[in-house]
Amino acid sequence: MKRNLRQTRILTVILSLVLAAAGSTAPVFAAEKTDDALISKEETVYVMADENGDASKIIVSEWLKNAGELSLIKDYTELKEIENVKGDESFDQKDGKGTWKAEGKDIYYQGKIKKELPVEMKVSYYLNDKAVTSKEIAGKSGKVKIRFDYTNNQKLHGVYVPFVVMTGMSLDNDIFSKVEVKNGKVINDGQKSMVVGYALPGLAQSLELKDTEVVIPDYVEVTCQAEKFALGGTMTVASSSLLDDLDLGRIDSMDDLKAALDQLQSAAAQLEEGAEKLQSGAGDLAKGTSDLSKGAGTLSKGTTDLYKGAGTLKEKVEQLGNGLKEAKDGSARLQTGADQLLKGAGDLESGAGRLKGGIGQIPGKLQEAVGKVSAGIQGAQGQPGTIQADEAALAALNKIDESKLSDGEKTALAQAKGALQKSIDGQKSIVSGLTSESAKMKDSVAALSDGAEELAAGTKDLKNGLTDLSSGAKDLNTGITKACEGAGLLKDGAADLKKGAHRVNDGAGDLNAGAKKVNAGAGTLATGARDLAGGISKFKSDGVDKLAEAFNGDLSKVVDRLKALQKAASDYQSFAGKQAQTKGTVKFIYKTDEIE
């Protein structure tokens, strides 16, 4: 128990020394501007990993800080698929080297890279003390252990670059209980347990502490009881900047160290005050991200409806376009037909005029013809083939004395009389019929004449109407042509709207999920800030004696190693590459997949 307590205190000293020194000096570096540092580069490496910690994709975000407001910025990068994320500035690049046309602005860009990470992470799972896979533990209940092992692959100046790695996760109290962590802290707010663990992989080797009792962790281990195991992923941050600005140049003896620690205590007090402010701000952040999460959920639902509506609009616009195309073809045929009808109406109007003139001549011609026929039938007496001639012949035959005739002559006489009488009766009937029909035809011709006048007037109106129809058909065809063009643009717009709605919907979902994670992280940050303030205040009293005891009063070795570590931290400024004269900082953020 004594040994463990001793190890813990010594480790606290080293960590406090690193954290306090870096925390008190980092703001000075961030604010510093010199003529030799007009351009600096802040790099964030996002590592998307599976639930076992294996990296599946690496995305790097770069911020070129243009302190000198230069028009052109020279840059070097190993990234591929480079995208300017906050502007339209172009980048002329060849073999990684290029120039940004910054026009006095900062440049924000990102890209992808395939490269060995300086710190690798392995996540292992155990159920009831038996190693299992992430798939096997999903939904299971029992005693659970999750172990994070970190391997430092990056050496400079004979030491490992001093990365400090912190892993956090949120465990729902409905699923997890009795949560404990090795090399970390657990805070339970009644609804969830926030777990934060730390490790310094490679630091023990760099400080040559193998044969000492000092233990520097290179792993984090979480144990708990689980009911239907489900984990919403983990977040890990790795940074090498903690020793970057620690001033070790004058620390050669215990007295020097004590003097330096006196100065450090003053800085620690300031850090403690800042930690309290951080705690307060983190509380506000937690509340704000809670509201953001709710708003993002509403946005996600709204964009889902927008996406569906955009799809329906696109379908309707396509139907409109097809209908307008058919209407355009129909309007073209209508215009052609209207022009043909207009030509026919002109011919009809001309024919109606001629018909009206011809009908006007009918009554006189008809009367003349009837008169001639009647006169011809009735004719002058004695003229053959007329009524008068037949009546004279019949009268002559009636005067013949039949007593002097033979039977045959009598028969012939009777037949001749009958024929003449029949002829007379027939001709009289014809004359009477002609007279009657002539009267009827006169009435019909009068009605026909009236109809011809109406036809002439109607054809004139028809021609005028067809003229309007032809003109309207031309306007209709022109209008439908423009409508077709507009429908094409509307169709493209609807398609873009649908794509945009889909992207907004995806973004709203990511925003909602991200807001929830930020909200969870804000709660952890608030608690962690409070614990940090308490730890800093205890540093002075617990640190110096324990550190001296660990190295038997000989600080030369540890100081030399710390200086080497400081140089390694200072020189490791980029993962994806930069210009040699550009000052840089880099941090790594690992996100593991969920287990459901």
C-alpha cells in the first residue's frame, strides 16, 4: 500500500510539473508575433477508428495563421484531396509544395492522408474476466473491463516525443454501474458516469525509470458492471505540447528546482483561478450545448420533411415538363390547323358571295322556264302536240257518223278518241303541276336566299374568329416554349434542392449527434476543471520532497532527459507536413465507433 501511494505521489509530481509549466506558458506562445513568424500552422488530426482502435480514416484540418496579412503564403503538405473549407482562395500545388493566394487572410483547409500515426491505440474488451470481441460483448450483461493501450512510435533526439494521451467516455447509469478507472477519474452526475483516463506512452523509457519504483502509465483501464452492454464510442486526445515551453535551462540542482517551483506556484495559483473560470464556463457550455442538441433535433426533423418534399417536387416538375412538351406539340399542330382553317374560311367567304349572287337569279330564270313550258304545252290551236290541237282533233272525231262505219272502223275510232283524251288530260295535269311547283320553288328560293345571306355573314365572322385563333395559337406556342424552358430550369432546381436537402438533413443529424457529445464532454470538462484546480493547489507541498526521494537527490539525469524531451516536443510540430520556417502545433483526436 505504501509503495502504491509513493508511486502515485511521484507520478503526480511529474505530471503536475509538466501540466503546470505548459499551462502557464502556452498562452504566451499563442499570442507571440515576430518578424520571423509571420505564418504559423495549427494542425488537428482526426482519426476515425473502429471499436478496437484501428484507424479506418485520417482527416487533417489545417489552419494557416496569416499574422503578416501576406498576399501569398508558401506551404507544404502531404495531404490528398485538399479542400478549402472557409473560403475561395486557390492553392497551386505540385509534389506537396505550393502557394496559397491568401490576399491577407487566414487559410483553413483539410485533406486525407495514409500514414503511420505517432501514437497507436488498441482497445480490448473482457466479459466476466474473459477476452471477447466488440461484437461478442454487445448486448451482454456481467462484469466488464475495457482496456486502452497506447504505443508511442515517434522518436526525436533519442527520446520518445512526450505525448500526453487522454481518453474520455460517457457511461449511461441505466446500463453501467460500479464504474472504476485505473489512471483516471470517474464523475457520476446521477444519470451517467463520465470517465477520463490519461497515459504518457514512452515517457518512462525516455526518463530511464525502468529500474525505479516510479510508474508512469501507458494504458487506461475501466471496470464496471453492465446490463445489456452498449457503448456510444470514445474520444481520445493526444498532444505533445506540454513540455514545449517549459524553461529547464537553469535547473541544475535541488535549490534551482525549489526556486523554479516557487515561481511555478505563483503560476499555479493563476491556473487555479483560471480553472475555476473554466469550470463556470463549462457549466454554461453544457447548458448551451443541451439547447443546441434540442435545436439540432428539430432541424433534423425539419430537413427530413424538406428532403421528402423536395423529392415530391422533383417528381411533379418532371410530370409538368412532360405535359408541357405534349402541350407544345399540340399547340404547334393547333397553329398549323388554324392557318389551314383560315385559308379555307377565305375560300368559303368567297364561295358564299357567289352563291348569294346565283340564288338571286334563280326566281327570274325559274319563272321564265315555267312560262315557256306552259306556253309550249298549251300552244296555238292546230299546232301538233299541243292541248289545243288534241282538243280540235277530238272534236272532229266526235262529228263522224259511226253508223256508216264498220265494226273495225268503230273500234279504231274509239281508240283514237281515248288516246286523244288521255293526252289532253295528261298535259293539263303537267301544266297544273308546273304552276304549283313553280310557286313552291319560288318560296324555297326566297328561303335559300335568306340562308345565303346568313351564310355570307357567318363565314365573315368565322374568318375573323379564325384570324384571332391563328394569332392566339402562335402566342400559345411561344408561351408554352418559354414554359418548357422554365420547367427545365425548375426541374434542375428541384433536383439541386433535393440534393441540398439531403446534405442539410445529414448535416443536421451530425450536428444533433455532435451536440449531444459536446454536451456530455462539457459536463466532464466542468468536473475535470474543478479537480484540476484542487490538484494544482496541492502540487507545491507534495512535489519537491517526493521527486528528490525518487532520484536520491540527483536531478542531473532527469533534467537532461527533460531537456531532451522538451526539444523533441518543440521540434514535433506537424504530422501532415509544413514549411521549415513555419512554426507549427499539432494535436490528435481519436474517435472510436459505437457498440450497439
